[in-house]
Amino acid sequence: MTHGFHPRRPRRTTLAALTAGALAAAAAAAGPVTGLVDEDPLESPKPALSPAPPAPVAPAAPVEPSPGRYSPVRYRDSRALGVPSAGLLVRGTRLPARGALFATWDPILRRTPNRRWRRHGTDDLVRMLIAVARRYAVREPGELPMLIGDLSRPRGGDFGVAYGIVGHSTHQNGLDADVYYPRTDRRLSAPRTAAQVDRRLAQRLVDLFVAAGAEKVLVGPNLDLRGPPGVVVPYPNHDNHLHVRIPG
Ligand SMILES: [Zn+2]
């Protein structure tokens, strides 16, 4: 089951193939651009077939993205206060529900996407997640997008049992994120057991987070995932996801 999330290959489109109207529609539909935009250029309107029909009227910029279109990341100058186990998040940056190269997973409802109030981090954390998702897609073409779980709440603070999960003793100041290991059966959902984890792809993710500058990558003790000692650390209850922490 693919859930329709296969990364798509770039579709070659020449500017000449686009009518002026289609370009205007694309510009209007793209909406405001703030900072790095995690948009899918493949979601732009298709070029008109020849003979070109009358130029469409450019629609008003949508408030919410239409189905199939990805929200831009609205980066804010975020600040992590305190420590991950007792902290707050100021001006948190929200990870979009999904992007061209990543999806989000709600570990309580066991569905994608994750709820928005569980997807806030510092701007640096969101940048790292998206950068690693892109590098993963480059290194592992044809694989499903990276599946991201909880970050922090919009203003940080406690993210423990009251919010549905046992094990989030941290995730309080926007520096932590969970990323689910790819599954051997290529389903875009969280593995339930270590046996469902594709260890080669899981190691790829670990390597990419280390290379991107992660401070810690907690990994499942039953997966034999490797990395620099003190950075990649086996930790209980991490056999279906890795936990990445960035420097504060
Ligand atoms: Zn975690």
C-alpha cells in the first residue's frame, strides 16, 4: 500500500510551454513566500496543451492550500528556553503537515498527518528536518518520503502522558523531533516492531542526521544502528523511531 506518497520525478516543463495565464495562476496560487519554502514545484499547474486555450483568470491566493499543494514553511526567529526536559518554545516554527519529500505521523491516532499542535520546533530544527528529508530522497530515490513524528507543542512545555504518549520526557523546547524508520513493507506508517524496520534505510537516516549536525540521535537498542559514540545512542523504546536533538 503506497498511500500515494511516492516521491515524484521531476516533470520537464519549459517556460515556452506555459501560457502567461498559467504563469499568473501559478504565481497567485503559490501564495506568500517567507523564508525557505517547502513547496513542491511539481504541483504547479500543468502547462496548457496546444493549441493553447484562452488564458485562465488568475485565482485569488488561497488562504489554505488546496488538496495536493504543500504549505510553505513560515520560519520564525524561534528561541528554545530552558532544557529539553524542562523548557519552553518562543516563536516556534510549525512543520507543515506534509511536504514534497516528507510526511508527518500522529503517534496517538496512528495516522498521517500529525496534528498541527504537535509539530512545532525551532526554525533550525525544522530546517534540519527538511534538509535531511531532501538528502534522503536524493540518496534513496524511489523510497517513500521521510516520516516525521512529534516535535514540540506550539509554546513548548510538558509533552508527557497528558498529551497521549509515554516517553516524551523531553520535546519541551523545540529542539527534539521523532523520525520513524522506513518499513520493510514500504508502508508509510510507523513500524510496530524492530522486525518491521528496514535497517539499511534506518542507518541512512541516522547517518544523514549525524552529518547534518545533530547533537544526539537516540536509536533502538535492537536495531544495531551505528554512529559516533555519544552522538548515536541506543535507548529503550526507540525501536520504531529515532529521536533527534539539535544543539540549543
Ligand atoms: Zn522523541
